[in-house]
Amino acid sequence: MNLAELDASEQAACVRRGELTPAELVEDAIARIERIDPKIRALVSRLFDEARAAARAPLPDGPFRGVPFLMKDLGATQAGHPYYAGNRALRDARYRAPHDTYLGARFRRAGLIALGKTNTPEFGLQSTTQPLAFGPTHNPWDLERSSGGSSGGSAAAVAAGLVPVAHANDGAGSIRIPAAWCGVVGLKPSRGRVPVEPTSIGRSFAGFAITRSVRDAAALLDAVHGHEPGDLFRVPPPPRSYVEELGADPGSLRVGLLTRAPGAVVHDDSRSGAEEVARLLESLGHRVEPEGPPALFEEERGLRTWVLGTLEYRMCLRGLAQSLGRAVTPDDVEPFLWRVADPEGPAIPAEDFLEAAEWQQGWATRVASWWAGGFDLLLTPTVCEPPPYLEDLALADRPFELLDRLGPHMAFTEPFNVTGQPALTLPLHWSAQGLPIGVQLVARVGREDLLFRVASQLEAARPWRGRRPPVHA
């Protein structure tokens, strides 16, 4: 039995049936990592001794008991694990996570065993994973190309068969972009579906995972969703488990198709991928119309971009200073972060922040109101282009040129972080060069159930299970 071919649900079933032990799953995954990861460099930390000990000890009786997985080295943490966030200063300080975060604890309760931490751009601020502190993660479909970001290490690891599922998170597309470029499944849940940390007040951040199959995404969301006391954002619980939505009839849905992007040129492969899936949806009985939220194309205010963007970068520097226990210098971070944050630049007035935040809230309302007009789903390309070459994005010494190059990658994804809507990318199309082209579906807030119904329809109609990249375990 080649365990690299089994998704997490089947591996867990093997443990429940007594056909495999958690220790056997862990040892097989370690062997795959040691054999394949030197080619793709998805991991930045290995936790093999800890994983072996966990596999031998009593495990929580969760739905994924004994299944090996990987934690992204950013966001959710498990106590005692290395935590570097793609940053050289944290790496050199050998910083360790002080506690389990909410999601880290829920992964443990689900029975998952962490074998290591995956690569990420510094503080997750780029749509490609090639931090100066650890070097690039290579796409298993073409080792010269980007695996995406910021969850590029997790996406590459799942695509290459190192593990069936890996932790990921998403503030502007960081689950969906790498999942699209690596040919795997990436769900960004609704805001409030999966708890973030108690101090978080940001509207855009979502934590979850990257998976190989739709059923793994559904079963994992069943395992980790739900509120914590005092959560700032909440959504109603689903009426039944997400696994029960797989194969359920979604009815005939009204789907908008949007293949042009605000502020980005859309590559022919990305456009044709979405159009092909539109035809597939029509063949399944859905109505597809060339429509999308008009508010996506409103002229963006410079104030919003400068204020909110600059504050995000400056908060990264402040958080790093708190972790290190000292002031941060330019030598502690990449030129990209230091130059764009402009920490020695002018202070941002509170009034400017409030004005920008209010504009953003009004814009989010205008975008989300499109679904209230009778549409069930929006279909788009996930990213405006196929995975680019790593060399073309190696612009660490030209921060603003890099920012301009990466910005368009988020054109189809970031809006739905701001609105808080669930969005799912599926590997339903491949280019003539054999590169995966992800296609995104967006639903109303709280309607992950509808995404799973349609996704299982599409997976059955055009299965990707047998498609494997050239670099695979």
C-alpha cells in the first residue's frame, strides 16, 4: 500500500480498522519527507522525535487519529514548536511557541500528529514562498516555479504527497493562491467559522488547512470549527456536519462568472480554466451568467491603501520586537518589509485610520450585497496567472517592484477576506504546459455547506485524484 496515495480520511479509516497504527503512518510520512523534501524544500523545521513519541502515546480519539500532518510556520502554533514566521531574527533566536493557539489545540484534539513546520514568506506578506531566511519552496509541478504564498510550503508538501493535509492560513489569498498553483484543494472559511486568537481584531485573517480531497476539507472543518468565549466574530453553526453535505443535491444554482480582475491582467490560461468550469457547471444543471459584484471595480482610495497597508507592515515589526524583547533593526527583517513599513516615516493619524476602515466596511457591504440579488455563487479564476518562475520573483533588493509584481496575484482572492465570505479553490484545469490552474467559488457568509455540495459534484465529474506532479512520493 502506497500511503502517499491515500487522503487523510482514508488514512484515519485504516487506523480505526486496525490495518495501520499511528506509528506506521508517521514512519512512512517521515520516509517520504526525507526522500522528497530536499527537492522542494517545503519544511523549515522537522519534529520527527516529537511525532514518534506522540504516535506511541495515547492519542485523542478524534476523526484524524494518528494521521501525520504539517503546521505552517506562521499563525497557529503548538506549544514548544519552533516558530520563525520566515524571519531570520526569530530563526537565529531559536524562538519557540509559548502555547497552543486555539486552532493548534483543535488540530491536536482531532488526532493529527505534526511532523514539522512548513516554509512561508516573511510574516506571510508575499504571494510567493521564497524567504531570505530559508530559501524558496519549489513547486512540485515544475521545480523552477513558485509554489505560491504565503502557505506555499504547506501546498507543495500536500501536492508532493508528503502528508495528506497541512495547516494553512489566509489574509489575502494565502490558502487559495498556493493551493491553485500546486493543484490541491484550498478552503478559506467564513470569518468567525474557525476561531482566531483572543486578541485578534483583524477582519481579513482566516485559519484552516490545505488538503488533497474535498472530503478531507469537509471532515477537517467539522473537527475544528466553532466558537471560543469572547470571540469577536461569530457565524451560526452549520445545520449538520459538512461531511453530510458531500454528494447532497445543491439544486439548480445561479452562478456568476467573473474572468476580469480589478488591477490585474488575466492570463488566457486562468480565464479559460474558469470558462471551462462554467461549462461544466452548466452541464450539471446550474445557470451560469457573466456577472460579478460591480463594487469590485470601484476606484480604490489611496488613503485606504496607504493607511491600512502601512499599518499591517508596521504591526509586523512591532510584533517581532515583542517576541525578541528588544527593538527591531533593518538587519532583523528583509528589505521588503523594512522599506514598505517605513517605520521612520510619518505617523498615521487616528482619524485617517478610522476613515479608511469605514470606507473599507462600506465597500465590503457593497461587494457582498451582490449575492443578495439572487446569485448563489461567484466563479472566478483563483489567480490571474499560472505559477510564475521563482527567478522572476527574486526581487528582494527591489521591494516596491516586488510589491507591484505580487499585488495582482490577490485580485480575485483578497476581496473575500475583506467581506468575510467563504471561498474555495479547486484543481479543475491544467495548462498546455501541465501546470495546475485553480478555479475559485465564493458563497455567502456561512455557506460552506453549499461550497461542499458543489465541490463534491465537480470532483466527481472531473476527478483530480489520479493527477500527480512530476515530483511526488
